[in-house]
Amino acid sequence: MRFSILIAALAMARQSLGVASYDEYRDADVSQSGYLPNHNMDPSVIDSSAFGQIWKVAFNPKEQFYAKPLTYTPLAGGRQLLFMASSQNWIRTLDAKTGALVNSRQVQTPFLQSDIGCADIPDSIGIIGTPVIDPSTDTVYFFAKTYIPNFRVPGNTGTANGVYYFHAVNINTLADVYPPVLIDGSKADNDPRKYFHGGVILQRPSLTQIGSVVYGSFGGHCDLFNYTGIVIGVDINKAKIVTQFAVESGPLTAQTNNLLQGGGGGEAGIWMSGMSPATDGQRLFVVSGNGVGHENFGAPASGSSGCRTLGESAINLAVDSSTGGLTLADYFQPYDYINMDGNDQDFGAGGLVLLDPATFSGGSIDKMAVTAGKNGKIYIVNANNLGGYKLGAGQTDGIIQTIPTGKSVFGAAGSYPLEGGYIYVTPVGYPTYVYELGFTSGGVPQFSKVAETNEISAGRVGVGVPTITSLDGQPGTAVLWMTDPDAGIRAWYAVPQNGVMKSIPMPQIGGANKFQRPAFGDGRVYTTDANGVLYCLGSPVNLPLNCTSPVDFGQVALGAKASRIVNCTATAAITSLNGLDIENDYFQASNASLPKGPLAVGAKFSIPVTWDLTNVQVINNDNASYSNVVPGIKSTPLTLFTTNAVAGFATLFPISLIGTQVSTKPFLAVTPSTVDFGGIIVLDPSSIEPNSGVVTIANKGLSPLTILGYSYTGDKLQNSPTYVNSTIKNGKWDMGPGFSAVTLPAIGSKIAANKAVSVDAAFYPTTGTGVYNTYWQVWSDGGSVSVTLEGSASTAPVANFSISNGHGGWLPQTNLLLDFGKVAPGSSSSRQIRLCNNGGSSLQISKSKPPYGVFHISDPTMLHESQLIATGTCAYGEVLFVANTEEYNQPDLTLNNSWTLNANDLTWGVHVIEITGTVVSNKVGPVNSTGQTVYNYLGCFKESTNGPRLFPNEPLAPSDNNSNGVCQTACLAAGKYAFSGTEFGTECWCGNTPPPLASFDPTDTLCNFACPGDSNDRCGATGWVSVFYDPTKYTKGTDPALYGPQVPKQVGNYKSLGCWSESTNGRALSDKTPPEPVGGFDLESCMTACQGYTYWGMEYANQCYCGNILGAGSVNQTSSDPTVNGCNMVCKGNPLQWCGGGSRLNLFILDGNEPIPASTSTVKTLSTTRPVSTSASTSSRTVSSPLVSTSTAPPTPTGPITVTNLPGWAYGGCYSEATTGRALNSVLLPIPGPNTDVETCATACAGYTYFGVEYGQECESELLLPYFLY
């Protein structure tokens, strides 16, 4: 049966509303057990030629799917839908049967990967965590990363402007159910200093819904920036945040407000390779990664101790049933978590799996959980008492079991609760390991490894999460599924047979995207590959027969046989039945039992099938050469082959045969066949901690089994080895050199029928470093079985790192700069990074975040996370610098990136390799006295089609020798023109008027004619001009207008405050209105006229206002875009400056740190060259006119003034209060109201980041400026 822990009300609602039973409207199940019995996945169909790729669908270029597909049947019924959400913030619904697009919508502009420099998710970052669908309302919930332009800093993009919204959309229409909820600025309940900043954080795990609250978990981007791992809960009925839990809190965690400071928020991100938090309805379980801050340091602590630095922890958060609030209830932090922090061995690389308590429980353990991460251990914990810190023997982990593997796991485990109970784990670059549930002599649950797949996973990060399906929960029908970055999708029969995992062939698809889990519908499986292609696998819908399946033989004793009847009905006209095939030889059926001739629709027939175990061997002995069948559940497909009378139907029909083999005699089974204790790294020979393992001794017969003895040998078993009896030495059973067990079933004791005993074994390198190997044997009256015990001990790995010098050698280890130097545009160069292992054991790369973009690695598998570097060997990474092509005469462009590395050498630490290089463009044309080119590239502009040309002067006749260098030389000689441009390849033009914004080509691709005099350069095109400019005459702007109007940050001794609205009553500035100077106002002339006032501003292009007080209702317009904020009029006296707009001022404030200009009496002359003739003429005229001629003494203030020059403080302006609570609330009213002035408030707020005064007598201070004031 399926392990379901949905809240009862939700489960009942789902049933009453009739949502299809085979829907998967969340990431797997709420417990994250990975067991899904409800999708009609029949192994006899899957393991047949009828199963294959039905369709595939590609989407946008560079669009990726990290969120898993969801399958859902709407409340109104009809077709099953596939819901898809992408990195580009596109959401879509498709017909789950045909793949046809139903609806699509882009909910937000995606965040750009280039703004964070972490290449884990390339190109764009939008919806990454898997959404969740509420089956009671047809509503899909998800978080999307995007921008709010000018939110924290000027600009449309940038890390600081990154935000997250919570969305609710109707799955039928994809329309918003309510407006998106902004998450940014919200504060953690358990530490208000921790506030949400969407630019530096990533919502990677799948979402979880408990009642009316949807929970999302957040981590970082490559551990960059200032972030804190958090869990946020949004009430979907109230459309508001109701809880926010910070993983790192309290005085010992890092806390700064520097956005770019790595570790500044404490880290401990929750990412779990995309898995969902597990829940049982009352609790939410998450696992965190590397943290900064160690409250637990030495002394043991219980899980209820309230630890506030929860990096590297499995965390149990109690859910308030009335509010949805989260509080810490319990945690487990490995005893060596500080070392894990140092080695980047994220515990949180995998999530936590709640196991089905109906199977996985025993003794005092009522509910179990499994988790694993990058540190090479699998942790089996008590879900009701996770284990705290150092509560085990010798201050180790106080948990149920630790399974050391020495191999990194991303995505934790999958489980199967039937047929005894199994868990599955797939380390990166290794097989999938299978562990079977057993019990100690005291009844405590223990897992032992019983099998592994022959196939190994990709040797790089991205291996998926094990997922298990069965046909309606029937034993014998379980299939294990895995996605793989190289192999695509894989499947096996989930229960091993004789220690072997039988593979099920899968159709070849593209390599799966990172950390995928297959999604299932009605007999179909869906996944996406690394190119954003969606695949649907399944069997044809049209089957010609309807037969009994599965056919259950029940229990059949070894040495006996049983028969069953398969009943079939034709659902399509069949010309003939061509035969049958059964894979397992012990099942028998005859072709002679099949009907002859054609079958009409509705025709019925029966097939007798026999399971014959009369000639099998029962006793289990080592090296037996005769047939040996192990008791247990068995399954096999019976396949019928047809020739159909109508097209469109399958020509084969699989039927599942299942049954349970039993032995009436005792039957010994010992698992696993090999116990690999892994390696022990010897740091201090006097203090070596042994590695543990589990051996399970089971009786699979129906009669009691008697233990006769134990022995071991170092000889090969096929060479008639000499055995040594195992005896008790120093209180432990000797299992061979280096191996021991505290307890074994006593010799002569009995193990009851179908019972098992788990034995805790240990490996300790008794003779020093080296490889240890022993064959250990169990004797019984149910046979004898040998188990291989193996382990190794070695000294620690030692990392030796270096960067190539570009000349065949290597730079010193201390050098962390990879400098490509100067390169030419369009060129490609490479440098190597080398990581060698000079130690005695394998060096494992625990973190690798290579560059992406212009700098990138040549092979994504180079120096990848979890890569092992053997002793005495080196691994290499090649960094390519592929410089973009560019126009001539560009300023040198210095580019930077980085590669972050760490390994399991405790003395090495995080290494950030800074990568830099400078692109030096080709230089042509005349040069000045300093050797710099007179003209720099400006851009590609469209030639004027109405009115004068962009540049009216043609110094040269069209020529087949034309080039930009030739043209620039001619323009300088003809009149020292400010602009030089080439067009049609052969034409050269000059001028002094900047080209207009409207004619600019932002793609820089339309000027594509090669210069006839230089084929490597571009000389415009038909109707397009390649423009170059003299930077001594014009300053290239930073906005797309290039030479469009600007607002300087500083004008004289005043600094810009941005664009402000007029006052709601009267003017914003009312103390003085200076008269218009000759030629009109510009910013400098208004500043001169208002010298001495606190504020001045320009409005309506030519109106200057001065004042000491800002009028009530005048507020800052947050956008810096003039088309948005309304300050969109150019100054009458200078068209290259903005001077306010309608009811909008470009406002400036006195800067006490800047001196008053030497003279307030100025005369400016504007010189421009304007064309007066056609392009055939070179004549022009110069117009000179005075702009300002005034002399004004500073006025004497007549009212209160704003203090703007206070030692140790910078004035920030006038702000409104918060909409809820206070804007500044760390310290309120530190001094009596009547004594309050600006200076005394500043003194009282020393040590805080911000202070403010309000209501004439209220003083307030705060460490952190609230997000809504940015």
C-alpha cells in the first residue's frame, strides 16, 4: 500500500472531488519516501518492447526545467494535464496523453545568471523549485525569481534588484488567482535581523503544502553573497506570509548587511538537490548545508536544546495547526559537522526521507527517517528523536545507524516498504546501492547492503533521486527508477534476486537535467533532459487483449508446484495468436493451449500456467554447482504475440505472473555478500575511530534454523581454504584480522522461521595502514554462507594546487590568480588548473563552481564535485577565454570571473581562483599625443530618412579603399570633427551633432558591411552608419541613449536626490524662484542661483526653485528611468541634461562635504556646430550665446533648516513611515522628547547604522534600513 500522510481533510476532499488516482500533483509523496504505487506501472509492460518513447516536446532556446513535471486532472474532469514551470519563468500545461500545448504564459522576466556569477543554473533563473497543486481548488503555487527595476539600486537588473514573488494560478487558464505576493523584505520570526533578499538567495527545493499554508525553502547561489537558509510559509487563503524560520540565528551566527559579503548572513542554505521538505502533517523536515557559526562546539546537546546555528543539520520544525507557524522542535547535527563545514561536505545535498512506519519500525522506534549528503555517510535516524549533537557512544552520533560509504550523495534515498523493506541510494559516479531492513537481537531496525546495480551513475553532479513504483501496491511488481545526466533514464526490478539487480531496458533519451525525479501519470513516465526537452515514455494506448494481470500463485513450497488460469478477452479483431513466451523457466505454459485462427472482438480464451519448483535445490551452500533457488517473492512476464486484423494495436501483450517461493526446511541467507567498510583516514594512530557495518543472518525457511558455528579465512574460497573458528577475544567476536562483532547469535541458538538478526560489525586497522580482506562464514542446518569483509586504512589526502603559467610551467601554490593577460577580440586561449593528491588516500573534490560565459571550462566533467583523485595523481581543469568579436577602437575591456574549489583535505580550505583577462581591440586612425586613438567606437546608427543626414560632411569620395581608419583620418584633417562614420562600406561622413537615440541599434549587428580597405572591420550597411566619436568633445553616457540627457550625481556642492513630485499643497520648494537666464536654465545655472539654500530643483525644463524645507507631500519617485518617474524634460539651457517634468523636480541637496564653488558669477558659452547645407557641402556655422550672467549672494534662511552636515553621519533625506510598524525600531525614544534635536539624537544612536527624527521630538534608530526604504 502507499505510504500516505496527507492531512485527513485534504485526502477526503481529494476523494470527494474525484481527482484522478494516478495524478502526481507534487514532487512524489509528502513524506518524500519515493514510493508511488498509484500510476498503473506494470513491470511486465515496462519490461517489454511495447514500452518506449511516445513523444517528446522541445521549448525555447536555453530554457531549462529544474522543476519537475506535475500530472493533474482538473476538478471538472476531462484530460490529464502536465504542468511545466521553467527557468525562464514560463508556465505551461500540456495534454499528458499527446503532449499538445494547452496553455502557456510567462509570469515574470527571469533573473539573469550573469548577475550572480554562479554557473550552477545557466542563463536564467526563474521558477526552479517544483510547484505544488492544490487538488481542492485547481490552483498551482510556486515561487518565481525576477527583478523590480530600480528597487534597491538604479537599473533594470542587477543582483540588488533581484526579488522573489509567490504566485497562485488557476491550472485551467494559468491566470493569477490573486496578485503575486512579494517576499522581499520579510523578516525571520526567530531573528528579525535576518531579512529576505531575493537577489542572493535561491528557491531550489520542491514546495510542500500543509493545510492552507504552502512552504518554500531557500538556500544560496554557490555559497556566494550574504544569505541565510530559510523556510517561508504563505497562507494561500490570506495571500500573505505567515511564518519565516531562519536556519542560522542568534548572537553566534554571522550578521552583516553587506550584500556581497560571503557568509555574512550565516549561510546554512536549504537546497536538498531539489527534494521537497518531508512532512507528516504536524512536522516539516529539512536538511541544511554549510553554515557559519558553531553554537555546538565540544559538549553534547539534545535535539530539544534550541540550538540556533543549525548548519549541517536535519531539522524538525513543528507546524502550528492554527497559524501555520514554524518553530524548532528537534534536530540532528553530526558530531563532525564543523569538519564538514570546512570541507564543503554539504549535509543538505540530500533531503530527509520519512519511511513508512508500518514496515520501517521496531522496538522503541516508531518512525524512521533516512538522509545522506556529500560527506560519504548514510544516516538512519529516529524521526521522533532525531539525535541532537554528540549523544552517541564516545560522543559520536546518537542515531539508529550510520552507514559509511565514502561516496557523495545528492538527493538522499528512495524506499520500498513491501517484501521486507528496502532503501536505495545512488552516490555520484557509483552504482545504486540497495539496503534491506533487518533487526538486531534487541529488535532495533538495521539496514544491510544486499545488492548494487551493474550500471554506475554519471561521474558528475546531477544524478537523480531513486523513485519506486508498483502496480496498485502489489508485491512483486516494484520498479526502481533513476534519472542520470548521461544515461537519461534507467529502471530495474526493485527487489534484488540473489544479490543481483535486474535491469529493465529503457529507450535512449537525452541526458536528464540535474537532480530530476521521474514524474508519473497513467501508465506513463515523464522527464526532461539538459536541453529542456520533455519526454513521455509508456506503452501504446491500444491493446488488442484484456487479460488477467497480475496472476498471483500465492505461496508455493520449494519442491512443489501450482497452477493458475489466465483469462483473456479480445478487445480488437485478431487474425491469429502467434505464440507465447515466459522469461522464467520455472513458469510453464504451452502454445498448444492458445486458440487457433482469428478472434472476433469479445472472443474469450484461457491459458493454463504452472509454476513448477519440484526439481530445485533447497539447501544453501557455498560454491554449489547445482540449481539453487532462494525463497521470496518472484515475478516474471508472460508475453502473447498477435497479428491484428486492424491497424493501430500493439502486437504483443505482457501479463505479470507473481508468487512467493517458500521452503518448508530452514534456509540460511546472509547479506550482504560483501561488506565494504570503506576507508579509514589515519590522522592520529593513537586515536582511530572504527568504521561500522551490518551483517544480516536470516532464516528464509518455514522451520527454525540452528546456528552451528562461525569461521573465517584469508584464502580464496575456490582453493579449498583453511578456516579459523571465530571466537570471542577481548569481549568481541573475531571475524578475521581487523574485523569484529560485539554480539553474534550464540552457537546452537535458533532463528525462527522468516526471521532475521542484524549483527553490528566493525573494522579497525589492527596492523596499520593497508588493505584488509577476509571471508567470514556462517554454518547452520539450513546451509552455509560466506561473506566478504573488506576495508582499508591510509593517511590523509594532501591537496597540491597550481595554475599554469602559460609557458609550460606552473605557478606557486599560493597564487590564486589566473591571468590571461591581453587578448585580441575574437580570439580563444586556454590555461590549466591542476589539483594533485600528495597524500595517502583519495582526495575528493567537495565543491567546484567553475566559471560560465566568456570564461568557461572546456569539459563540464573537469574537476567536478565528488570527483576522486587517487594518491599520487593529478586532475586537470582547462579554462577557456573565448573573447567576443568587437568593433575597432574600443576601450580595453577587463573581464573577471572565478572558480571556487574545495576538497576533503582539512588543511586546504576553500580556494577561490580569480580569473581575469583584458580584451584589447584593434586600433586604427589618428592618435593623440599620448598615443591613444582620437576616435572611439560609439555604435551602429540608422541613417536619417527624413531631413538632414546624421553627419552632413563627406571629406572623401566613395572609395574601394575605405575603412574606418581612413575615414577618421579624413574627418580629423577636414575639421577635427567630433564624429566619424562609415556607410555602405565605401562612404565616409563627418559631423558634430550626436546621433539620436531613436536611430541606435542596440544589437550592434545591422552595420554588417565589411570595409573594402580592411575586411576584418565593418563599415556600416545600407542605411546604417558605423559611428566613432572623439571623447574629448563628448562623453559617452551609461544608458542606452549613449549621448542622451543625464542627471549628474553631483552638481557643484549639491548632490542629486533623484526625481521628486511636487507638493500636495503649494510648491515643494517655495523660498526662491530665480529668473530665467539668457539661453535658459541648465543644472549648473540653477545651482548657482540657489547657492546657500538646502535644496534646489529643476522643473518643466526651465523652472528653477530653491528652498530650505521640502513641502508636504513631495515624495521621491523610486524609478531612475525618466520615462517612468516623469522627470523627462531636457533643460532648455542644455539638451544633454534632464530638468524635471510636469509636477516633477530633479531635486538636489546641499552636500556639506563639498566646498562652495569659487565664484557664483559665471558666464557659459555653448558652442555647437550645426549643418546648413546638404551633404555635398562642407560649410557650417558656429553659434555662441551666453547662458548665465548673474551674481547672487547667499540668502539668509528665514525658517528651520535641515541639518545635512553632521560628523560621522551622512544625510539620507526625508522618508515616510512604514505601512505597518515603524521604519526604525531597534531603539525608540532614547532621550526625553523636549530635549530632542538632530545632534542629541545622533549621540544617543551611536553604534547604529541609521537614525531619524520625527514629530519634532521623537528619536529612533535601527541597524538595518527596511527594504521598502531602499
